[in-house]
Amino acid sequence: MYCKKCGKALHERASFCKHCGAEVPTALKREKVFADDYDRYAGFWPRFGAYITDLSILFTATAIVLLMIENQDYDWIFWPIFIAYHTYFVYRKSATPGKILFGLKVVNSEGTETSFNQALGRAFAYLVSGAIFCIGFFNIAFDSKHRGWHDVIAHTYVLQKNKWNRALAILLSIVLFVLCMVVLINTPSSNETNSQPIDYSNTENANNSNTIPRPNIQYDTNYIAQNDSPRTKEVTGFQQQTNSDLIGKFDIRRNLHAVVSILCKTSDEEWVHGSGIIFSENGLILTNYHVIENAMQNLCVIGFTTDISKDPTYMYIADADFRQDDETLKQYHDEDLDVAVMKIVAPLEEGDSLPDSFPYISNFGTSDALGINDKIYVVGYPQYGAGTITSTEGVVSGRVGSTYIKTSAKIDAGNSGGAAFNERGEYIGIPTFIISGIDDALGYIVGFDAIDYWFGSQME
């Protein structure tokens, strides 16, 4: 125990302080004291080792709990566990497991066991010590009695045991810390694929508009895998447009069915809206990488239209991490160019099926042949286009190397990943981004010649 007047350590049977002569209250003699084995205040480094050990235990326990309840939100579960952990062990054992490992005890100002209220208050006071660059913890190194701010608030002290195995304590704390890191690394984060079915019943935020039909469905990857087999059912109205009067010039009707709307759910309430083109009869879609990069389960909903005045109908599910001929096609994502390939793998509504073949764009031109003032048409589903497919006209305004085409054609959010055509109706690139100027914005298109190597036999 400790003298209440001078704070010096006393023998548990002492009646007077040998240092200052103050009388020791009789009540203290009946309480558990630690002066015999714990005769000095614990310094910064033993306490630091104990704290790291406790954190390792806490993080590991939290990760296990999160895995059990299939949740990735650390904040709401970690702090209750943290408070309960420190309160229980300090009140019941006068030391957490980390402190026991490093030969430490937590006592009150009289050198005896802490009360429950003290232990609870001390646990909450940790938040104060760590609030401003952890100054409250560093105070342990400079305080004469090695107290952190949480000790000062709770009126507690941490004592150091006379004899303890320093090397063993450090070794065990390192082992626990490594174990903690292994568990954390293998714990799914909120940015990783969600294994739960995605509910598309609430899509009010998609496209910031109420004009896009909101499919009320659920799907999961097991259903997709079971149904990823040859289809026989044709979809009415999806015949390839081959009218001779449309060949050799641009007309939005020529590729109406092959320019699609893409909705990707990125969180419980967030959606990304973009456009894309189907470029093969088995449902391969070309779009921008930023449209699909954060899609939950790597899956998006695909919408078609058969009438330029009608909203798209969302009919299919496309996978951005699909396999074809035993080879993953995620390699066909290029973040630098901002282009990606996905594949239609399942119908949106259970019970429906995929057609034998999809309408697709097959008339490709060369983007490298475009010159200044050549006409360009941008087609897609812009955010402010009332939900319907939209075509804007412009000219080639310039080039950026061999990759990007600058154009005066209007490009809005939602057009990303859509189609750019020349005046002969040939597909020549992907509308990707805009750069705002003083008066208007200048659109940029990734030229088809920069990615035409993707369209080889392996993609057929």
C-alpha cells in the first residue's frame, strides 16, 4: 500500500509511514495491497508493451466476432469490446492480460484494488489519452509517477513487479501482435466482395433521377453459376438492325440495341450509372473501368431499349470478373486507359433465360484515321438525358497522343463507357471524361485503335 500523504510505498502491516510519519488508516490494512511484490511505478516501455499486447488481443477478438456475424464495421463493435475488456480485467484482476504479462498492476491512490467505477472510468479515459496525437499516453514517460492522462482522471497508478521475465514478455507480445495482423489481413473489409445477395429493390439514388425503371429483385452468384449454360429463349425485339438504308452512314437506330445502360450498386445506398456497348453475340460488354470498379460482387444490371423515346428495360446481369474458356477475363481491365470488359451471365428475373445471341456492334472503324473537324457522334445514357438513349454531335477538336480524341460532342455523366461513331456509322471509341473550360467542357474519347488488340480470337 501507499502513504496517502507522501505517496511512498509501505508495508501492508505498517501503522505509520516510515518516510513522513503519517498515520496509516486501519481500513487500508484490511484491503488487498501489492506493496510487497510491486514496489515501483511502471515506466513507459513496459506499459507500452502491455498496451500493444492488449490491442492485439482486442483486434483479434473483434475480427473473430465480425467474421461470425458477417459484418465489416469495426467501429461499432471494437469500442464496446475495448471498454468491457479493460473494465473487467482492471476491476476483477487489477491487470489486463497484457499487464499481467509485463508484471504490472493497476491500483488506486491508496495502493489497493480499484473499484468498479474507477475501472470503468479508466477505460473511458483511454479515449482522452489518445484524443490528441496520443499525448496522454506519452505523458507516462515524463510524469514523476508515470501516469497517463487516463490514470490522472481515474486516480489510478500502475505498479511494476520486482521480478519478471522481460525477454519472455517481449517475445510473447510480438507473437500476439503477428497473430493479430494475420487475422486482420484475412478479415473481409467493407471494400471487398460482399457474399450476400444484393437487393436491387431500393435504387432511388441511381442516376439521381426517378425516370429509370427500378428492378425489384434479388440475385446471388450461386443462381448465376447454375444458370450459366446455353440458352434457347429469344428476346422479342432484339433483332440485329441491317436495313440497307442505314449502312454507310451514322444513324442511332442502327446500333440501338447494342448500346446499353449499366447500373452498378457500390454500397447499400450508392449506385454508379454508366453506358456500354455489346461487341460480341455471347454478350461481352465494353465500358469504362470507373463504371464497374467498385460494383458489389463485380455484378451490374444491364438495360436495353428498342425505342429511342423509351427508358431502357433492365433485363440482364453482367459480371466484371467472369471466366471464359477456363481463363479469367479480369485481365481485360485497364485502369490507366479506364476501359473494362464484362459479360452478361444471367437474366435479371428468375425463370427468364438468355437469348441464343445478343445484338452487337460489328462495324468498327479506325480512330487513328480521324482528322480535325471530322464528325463524331456520342451515344449513351447521360445522367441528364431523361433516362432515354441520347445522341450528341460534334467534331474532332484535337488529339492527345495516339490514345485520346478530343471532341466538341457533348459528354455528360452517364455517357461514360458508351459509344462514339464516325459519320459512316463505324464505332471508333469510348466516351470517357470531360475537362471543363471557361465556356464549355471538352470531351475525351479513348480511341478504338488503342484497345483493338482486345478484340482478337480469344474474345470471340
